[in-house]
Amino acid sequence: MSPSQTFRGRVVSEGVATGQVYLSSPATPAIPAIPATPATPATSAPAATSATAATAADVRAAFAAVAAERFALAERLRADGRADQAAIVEIGGLMAGDPALVDAAVTAVEGGAEPVAAVAETAEAQAAILAALPSEDLAARADDVRQVGRAVVAQLTAAAAVPPPDGDFILVGPEADPADLIRLADAGLAAIVSVSGGASSHAAIIARGLGLPMLAGADPAVLDAPAGHLALVDATGDGRLVVDPAPADLPAKTSVAPSAPDATPGTPAHRTADGQPVTLLVNAASAREVRMGLAAGAAGVGLLRTEIPFVGATGWPTQAEHEAALTPPLALLAGRPAVVRLLDFSGDKVPPFLAGTAAAGNSAAHDNGLTALLDAPEALRAQLRAILAAGRDTDLRIMVPMVSTVAELTQVKVALTEVAAQTSRPPLLGMMVEVESTAANAAAFTGPAGFFSIGTNDLTSEVLGIDRADPRMRPGLAADPRVLTLLQTVATAAADAGLPVSVCGDAAADPDVLPLLLGVGIRTFSVGAARLPQVATQVAATDTARAAEQAAAALSEAPARPA
């Protein structure tokens, strides 16, 4: 039996799970300290037909791709404050672009060598030269070269496209793509471990909604974990991934089914300790999350994320593509509330076609996906038509993300009225309140808005000046008096105008924040499916008068806002 290996990471979604290691991208770098076996054709992944037929140009492109992956990972590590690890990973990027290695492999292929063999043998030859040097620091770089060689072989053999194993598996990669979590949720995904990311990343949010344990901020060495080996993710306490765990370390198999009162469509199924009605909804991006939420007592969906299936898109989704993504979850919600959010291509969900625009200098398109959507009116109308078609049997509402001006909301309202005129009466149009200036001036939006839904993740990030990807960022920070003051402002503006108001950010499921939200008068919450039983239990145990006292005490500590 192989000796166990342990990798540490930050817990961003709690739980314990076991499964086979499934590397999301075998071509991604590992930290050089891990001992490496010399890469040879016998130990490399089997050469696919495409690799056998690869040209010298393909080999050069594979080296370039590996270098780009390493530099991208180094950038994410540096953004996480892990500069030492970023510098180490960058070494691999430099090596993948070193002409001494690249040109030697390309020349061998041009001379008739088989591409995979040429890369493996060239890497091993370069590694042997380094290993023989008297300097220990330079000799240590031999393993870096071997890992670069393996990564290039993986590119050439399309090893990154290996399907997940049968049974339960643990997804391990440089970062977690929220779309991958949705796609793999019904295929045996048991847990996630990523090198980058934090508790407020969208992958972490999806993981919590699905009830999947997740570790972020793992050491890059985890990317060299042996694929297919049994592993344990213990996302409790300090958080660890154990590869080849001892039998005594494995948890007993348990099965916990959600238990909550069934909700009559459109009606609150929950009450506080003093009898106040509370509506609980589910945040979702997939049919699976909707099913889990309804089984746990949700009255409907309070936030349907529509951008997750398209984070890898190379252009705006068509109406047909939107309908294909929307129909499965909305088909489960006949007669129930369904709040569908327009595309929110921002933060860690910027697709390639918008990332390129941002790189060219349009930072607004990168930072605020609403700006990009409003600049593409046909794309907006295509999504609106798809929402109306797929959600026709639901109690449908449409929500605009990242609103910062009344004009933005009005522009969407005009488009919705035009599109709905062709089919039916337009559904209620509302907005997310997640921009600090919008929250502070919430009363100005009560005219065009049909409802408010507070996104505490982005709002907290902006108010406290902490990036969502920062490891310090967590839902409980919404209890900060500066954030809570804005939440009260929004709740008061909504109550004065007779508008529905809810919270759909992760703070609604935080046990320290939920009583404060009840205390400022909010009675509708939308949370991840796996958190619904916990939230329902806490709601039932909370007295709103006591919650109001807690909120008042917290608000008294808020600094005065500038006039």
C-alpha cells in the first residue's frame, strides 16, 4: 500500500467525503519539491492519435500553453498573498518557454521523432544536465523540467480531457470552475480541492449549495497527486486532503436526507419563535439544486444564476442556448416563485469573449457584466425571450444584477416590455442591491424596481474593501456595522415603498448574520440548498424582538456616514 500524503487547504464548504483523485487539468504545474519520476514514453500518458500526428508547431504550441498555465496560476497565487509559491510556480513557466528545452524538442520532431517521445526524452536530458550540477539549487530544478515535460505530454495527448472515474471522485485542480461543479454533480463528484479561490468564490458558493465539501488555497503540490488513488477530504477544522489514507482514517458511510416541511407554492412554510412568517427560497444554477431545495422545504427559487453554463463561452449565448439551460430547472417550478437573474458576467465568471474585451481596455465590461449586456441589446433580448418561454408556467420574476443607476434598470425594463408584448404580460422586474452607492440610495430605485434582492457577497466586499477572492472574505463579514447599516437602509426603503425585499447572498445562511437580518425587518431569504434545513431550524428558534435588539446594538457601533 502506498504511504499516505496530506495536503492542507482552507475550508470553504464543510463536510467529509472520500473518492478517487480526479485531476481537472493534469497539464497544470506542481510545486518542485515533490519527487518526480523521469518522464519517458513508458510512464507518460498513452499517446493519442492526435499526439502521434502532432507537428513541430503543435509541440511548440503545447510548450506555450503550459507556460501560460503556470504564469496564470502564479498570478492567482500572488493575488492570494502567496508570493513565495507564486515565484516557484513561475519557474516552471520560464522553463516551459526556455528555447534550450523547446527548440530541442521541436528540432527532434522536425527530424522525424515521435512527438511524445521527443518531449519526454528532451525533458529528461535537460533534467539530467541540471541534476549533475554541483549547485544544489540548480540541481533541484531538474524536477521542474521533468514536470514541464509531463505537462507538455499531457497537452499533446489531450490528457486533460480524461473523463471522471466511475463512482465517487474528488476534483483536484488549480481552480474550480463553477460550471464544472454543476456538470459533474450528478456524475459522482464528492468533494473539491483547488489551489486558488476563497470562501466567496462562485465555485465555493455552488459547492455549499450542493452540500459538497471543498478546500481552497491548497498547496500547488496537490496538483501532482496521483490520479485514481483513493483520497479523503476532511473539510472541517484545519481542512485536509489525504491521499491513500489508512483504513482507520476513513469515515463510516452515512446518508443524510434533507428534512423540512413541504412548502405550498408561493406561501411561507416557516415561522420564527414568535410567529412571524418567513419565506425560504433556494439559490440555484441547476435542476439538481432546485430539486434539493424543494425537498428541503423551499417555496421556490430566489436566485437562478444563468451565467454559470456560459462562463467558457466564446460569444453571447443564443436564445436556443439559453432555453436549453433554463428549461430543466424552471420545469420543476410550475406555480412556484422563480426569480431568474440576467447574465452576471463579472468577477470570477468572465467568459473568454469578454475577458478579451477587458484586456483591450474596456474594464467596465470586465468588472460589471451588466455594462457589457446593456451594450449588446440583441443578446439581452435573446435572454429575455428565453426566460419568458422557459418560465411561462412559473410565478416568474426577472432580476437585474449589479445595478448602479436608475437608467440601467429602465433600459432593461424597456427591453422586457418590448419582448413580452409579443407573447404575454411582462413579469415583475426587480434588481439586486449589491453596489454600495445603490444600497445607500435605495429609495431612488423604488420607482422602477418591482422588488429588491440584496447580494451580500459583493456588497460586503465593496464596503469592507476586500476582494471576493481574498482568503479573508467570508459571509459572516456582513455582520460588520457598516454593512448592516446599508442592509437596514435597503430594508427601510423597500418597506416604505411597499416593495418585496429579500437577501440572496451567502450571509443569509450564516448563523451570526441571520438574526441581524431578521432584526432589520427582512423576512425572505434565498440560500444554498444544502443550507436550508440549518436556516429553517435557526429561523424557528429566533425571536424577532430579540433579533431587533441585537441589530440595534450592532448598528450603534457603525461609524457615521459622511454627509
